[in-house]
Amino acid sequence: MTDQVVGRSVPRIDLPEKLTGEARYTSDLKLPGMLHGKVLRSPYPHARIVAIETAGAERLAGVHALVTPFDAPEGKVAPDMGILNDEVRFVGDEVAAVAADDEDVAQEAIGLIEVRYDPLPFVTDPEEALRPTAPAVHPGGNLVGGRPLSLERGSIDEGFSEADRIFEDTFTTPAHSGGALEPRAAIASWDAGRLTVWKSSRGVHQDKHMMASALGLESDTVRVIGPHMGAGFGNKDETRLAILAAILAQRAGRPVKIELTREEELIAGRTRHATRTTIRVGVKDEGSITAIHASTIMDTGAYMSSGPGVLRRAGQGALYLYRCPHVRYDGQLVYTNRPSAGSYRALGAPQGHFALEALMDRIAQDLGMDPLDFRLKNHVGPEGQPGQRTTPPDEIIDTQPVEGGVPFSSNGLRECLTRGAEAIGWRERRRPSGESKGPKVTGLGMSMIIYRGGPGGRTAAKARLTAEGGVEVVSGIIDVGEGAATVLAQMAADEMGVSYDSVKMTLADTALTLPAHITAGSMTTFSSGMAVKAASAQLKAVVLDAASGILDAGVDDLALQEGSVVVGSDPQRRITLAELARSAGGKTLEAEASVLPGSTKSIINSFGAHFAEVEVDLGTGQVRIVRFVAAHDSGRIINPALATNQVEGGVSQMLGFTLTEEMITDGRSGFTLNGSYLEHKGPTFMDYPDIQVIFADVVDPEGPFGAKALGEPPSVGVAPAVINAIHNATGLRINDLPVTPDRILNAIQMSETG
Amino acid sequence: MSVSHAEKISLTVNGQEHALEVDHRWTLLRTLRDELGLTGAKRGCDRGECGACTVLLDGVPIYACQMLALQVGSRKVLTIEGLGDASKLHPVQQAFLDYDGGQCGYCTPGFVMSTKALLDRTPDPDEDTIRRALSGNICRCNAYGRIMESVKAAARGRAKDGR
């Protein structure tokens, strides 16, 4: 038998080429005759562009093409974003673009474009933006969609009337950037009316449709290729970048590359949405929960992007993490004249969980309960929520349900709670809040996590036998740096019964692959895993069928072993896969499968519990993470090393969100003040704490090889675990992120002056 | 008006001498990437903040975006391409492969070069020394935990091989 590789820490499939510098990212590519583009950006948070004078730029030697709102095609990049608009909506919004011989000339040309702006009133605060008198960022008002999102199970009025006590508080989280190390880049090249684009992309098929639609092209005339990507975090794209490159390339008649600078990437990329969440919870004196009501105002900045999805996801914790018959979520997505927010790892879930889990912790303490016991008593169990199923019996259950009456396919939340608590020493080491004394105080805090488990939309994949007797997996997804290619190769190897080393991955090229979901929403392991598994199983059947004729044996008597098809009853009779590939007479042995991932019977969700130990310096306000334990139920772990890396990375990344990171936009000028790594302070090696990762012993009955989603859940529980630990250490209630030293010191001062 | 000035220089990269004509404004990073096609050093910020462009100059790690090509002079440049190739990885690269010391890979060449420089001068570093030596390299995937294990493994391997 060929050794099974699912569940083993085989090396990351593309790491060798990344380690030698051979891996090519978009910015590393160079086409013959390629020009370089630069973008002119708005210095105003809101303005109408009255006129643009480009003559000076056009006269500059080495300038080959320009595009402005007055000569750009009519199309739309998104429903609320034209290719270029004559109204700019944030400082950094795209005004015009230039292509020139090199970046220096392009930059100089940008400086020679004269723009006459008519500045308009602007608004940078979402609550102000909701007032009737506020300047309209877009026609039709600042509330996206014109009305709030409202979701309810049961009746919160009934729930609150049953409560002995009602708790309420308001929490805020800032905009921050994923800040992927690779700034967005795109190269566009035209050949006889056909457009090829290489770009940083979370989904080449989605980008192809976006580009074709914006440029008014037939979809099959556009090819999008995703080279290696310097991290995605679900971000990349939702911007105009590739469209501008395509228009410039068309006008210049030569390929054009645009690479964003670091500052552009941070400001004009897409940030996480800032939120303000008020949460209200009714409880019985004995600690059961009677009602939960969360209301979130979310700042989407200048454009909607994926905001509606982000808004929805911010509510899922309140709706589903605790067993409760009466819950409600109200969300408002609001335009402001700030940099546009978009998709970033776990969308709104970290913001929603922050408010929910911080308040639940304080409720437990006010009730005199240990926060762990409160959660063990109230967390949603394998049976799901009380109530009636509303989804018709033959329809797939949404992974973000509101309805009750539907069980989970698997739910390892309790195991995460108990094993995580044991690892951090919760029972032995946690003292009541505020009891720690000294200039440096310590405390423990925790949080729970619920998140979509991985089913996306319909997903296809192909598998074929290569001339060397290996398996080539062909999938439309892209590995954004998280390890999808490795995990899918492992699944293909085991399903086919071939060695991991013999699997080759062909991904992220719309000309070579079938449509697939985007690499976001933690969908890839589950959804593309199912598609690759199904395609591999079918290829195996095709291979055995072909071998059956050659070996003159029934298919039932054949097995795939170490690169050969072997006759079970007479193992001397065998044919290697390489021989089989050659004997097919020029015909490639291949198979494809299309799957609709999901379940009609159960909710597929991932779970987790996070535990933080912090030390707070009461003199300086510095918070140090002493230890962090992240316990996750992501079903069966396909590659423990990669999964551990993913969880550690997600936790550390969100310690930045919790303690230091914020995109600061000045309310008076609309300027974003900290478009650099030095000032948008993400974690460095010096900040990385001791992180212990635990995986619950769960095999999901629906997931491919028992797997569920992993990519985003680690980022969901970090902030509340830390804020709760800070409360435990200091007794301070801090409701606003990031928890900077001055916020701690202010809170100390407030508590002293009472 | 564009103010540019070109000068002929000789640049020694990965043991090979290159006669080049460079614009006086070009950084070493731009020269490596655009003129020599050595794209392993990445442009993550172009302003000395992220370390993705780290190369060694006479064995000392530097940000290639913070030095002009004209400033290099006779000093020897080592880039990731000069370390090892896929068929024969350098022990530091092998340790990063064995311990999954990277995710998206954009920071990886920089981390590998900083690690090589560290181990060349401090063969048996403790954790704090490793952190400090690599604190000028940012990994936004935050794979620091696995990078730490990779560096420690590289140091152990070196001690065992007596190199």
C-alpha cells in the first residue's frame, strides 16, 4: 500500500521554490515591451472632479497612455464603483492613471496632471453619516441598501421579559489593514482583442468575470492568472487596479504593470471594517441566557465592497454561539469618506465576537460564576439551537443559520473548552478579577468561537494522469499562502492511492481550470477538498478501467499500489501508471467532478476556544501576552504542521488588531495618517508570544476526509480572550480596540477618580 | 524635468561580477530585480520597514531598498539565489522546509538571509538572540513560531555537522 498522507505533516508543496527565490509573484514578472503604470489619487475625502489637464503629462518623454474619468469606459467595477468616477470619495481614491517606460517617468507624469476639484462636504464618522443632514457619500444615502439587516429567532421581547437581570454595553473596533507583505500588483496584456491579466487575486474566476463585465468584454476573451501570492487573508481584490492596467495596456498597445506602493496598499487596498456594537443580554440568576440582542454599526468607508457579507458575519456569534431561544441581530452598513473596507480574514466575526465574549465574561463575573463554567453551561451543543427548522427538508442548510431545530454535523466546542482550560491551568491558576497586586499584574481570560465550516458554492476540479505516471490536480482556486495546494495534493494522493510526491498542482488560471470559489471564507479545504476528492476518485476509476483491458483482469481485482496497477489475485501482473499513461495512445486519462458542498441535514461549523494569559504594567500601560492557548475544532486535520502554523499565525496577527493596529483617518482632513508598517503597528518577532495549539479530536461526517474550515477561525477569538484577561488582571473594563498603553492608563485614571 | 544620471559600475553578486550602467537613483534592490533579474529579494515596502529585500553585503544583512547601487562598491552581494537551489538546498533553507518556516513565502528569502547571517556569526543562538536578529523582518502571515523552530533546527544541524 502507498502510505497515507492525509493527517501527516508533509512539507508544504510550494515551499522549496519560495525558499530559493524561484517562486514568481506578480511583481516579479516581466513581459517584453512592458510599461509601468502609476495611479493619481485624490487629496480630498470628497470632491467632484471638474476638469483634468493632461497635456503636461502627455508631453513628457516616455509616457504612453493615460486614463481619466472623462475618457474611461462606462463600466462598473462594483455596483457602487465605476472604472473611474468624476466624484472621489476618500483621500487615496483613484483619479487617473498613467503608463510610461518606467516607474520614475510614470510617477513624474502623475505629478504633471492638473486636476481641478470642487471639494464637497464629507463625513468620516458612521454615526454622523446616518444623520439625515449628513453629506451623501453615494446618491441614495449612506445606509447601504437603504435599510438595516435584521435577523431574529424567537422573540427577544419575550426573552428579555423572562430575564432576572439584563446587561448591556457598547464596544468598538477600529479599521486595520491585512497589510499583506506583497502589495497588490497587476499586469495586463492584449493580443488580438484578447486580454490576459496576471494579478494578486483571491479568485481568478471571480476576477475574470469582474474584468469582463467592467470592460464590456465577452467572458471567454479574458484570461486571469494568479501567480504566487504574497498573502491574501481573503483580501485582494475589490479594487480597480487590474482594470486600470488593462485600459492603459489597450491604449498603449503594450503590456502594463501596476504595483501599489506600501502606502497605497495600506490605504487604498481594503481594510477590516470598523464597528460599534451594542449588546444586550438577559439572564436568569442561575446563569441561563434568556435573550441576546446585538446591534452593529459598521463603517464600510467609501465603497460597499463585500460589506454586506461582513455585516452579516458580525452577527453570527450573537445569533448562534450560546444556546438561547430568543436572539436578534440588527446591522447597519454605512458609507463614510474613509478608505474602503473589504474582506479581511473572518470578515465581521472578530468584531462581533469581541463584543459578545467581552460582555458574557462580565456577566459571568457579576453572577458570581467562573467564566469557564458560565460557558460550559451555556455554549451551543451538538444538537444546535432551540426552535423550528425553516429551511425546506431537501435544501442545504446555510452555514450561518438563524433558525433553530438543526443539529451540527459535528461540534467539538466542549472539547476545545475543557482541553484549552486544562492547558492554560485555568482551574488552578485563575484568581478573581482585580486580585493580582504589584506594579505588574497578571490575569487569565478566555473566549469561544463559532464560524462557518467550509461549504461554498458549486465547485469543480479535474484530475489527470501525467506522462510520468503522476497525478495532476487542476483546480480554479488559488493558494493565497495558507497552504491550500498542499492540503488538496494530500487529499488527491490518498484518494487515488499514489504518493504525495507524484501529485502536481495546476491552479489559478482561468484558461486551464474549471470555475471554483474564491479563496476566502475558509472554504478551500472543505469545498475544493470535496471537488478534488471526487475528481481523484473518478480518475482512479478511469485508470483502473484502462488497466483492466491491458492486464486482462476485472476492475474489482485491481488495486493501485505505489505507482502501479496490480492484479490482486496475481500480483506479478502489473502495469506502472507511467506505462499506462503511454499506452493510452495519446489520449490523456482524466476525470472531472463538480460538487455542491453542504448538508441538508446539519449545520457545518468550526469551533474554538481561546485562552490568554497577560501581564499588564500599571505604570506604563503595556500589555504583554505571557501565554496563549488556541484550541480548535476544524474536524480532521489534514496537515498538522501547516494547521499549527495557520493557527499560530492567525492568533499573532490578531494580537496586532487587539493591541496595536489601527488605520487612523483624521476626521478634519480625511487623511489617513499612518500608511506605513512603522505606524500601522503589526506584530514583529519581538512581540510573538508562547502560543500553544490544540486540535479537538473530531472527524466531521460531511467534510472531505473529515475536515472542516480552519483558515479564519483562529483570528476570531483573540481580542476577547485578551480583553477578558486584562480585566482579570486589572479589574478594568476596556471596550475599545486596540488596547494601547494610553487606553490602559486612561482606564486606570478613570477608575481612580471614580 | 527628469533629472537622471547614469554611471558604469561593477557589481559582484553571488560570486559573479556584473558590468552595469545604473541610474544614480536606483537602489540595490531595484538593480538586482530589474537589471539582473534576481527577484528573490522582494519589494514589500521600499522604505526599510519590512525586511523582504534582505541581502548580505560582505556577510552583513542589509535592506537592499535602503542602499543605492552606486554605494555598493567592491563589497560582495549575496542574494537568496546564491544560497542553494531546489535540488540542493542550503541547510538553512532545508530547516525552513522541514519546520514549515513560512506561509505565503514573500518574506521568506529575507528571513533565510537574515538567519544565515545570524548563524554565521552566532552559531548557537538562544531564543532572545534569534528574535532580535530577525526583528527587522516582518511576516504578515505571522509564521514567527514556525520560523523560530526552523532557525533553531538550522542551528542544531550546524552544530552536528561541525560547520
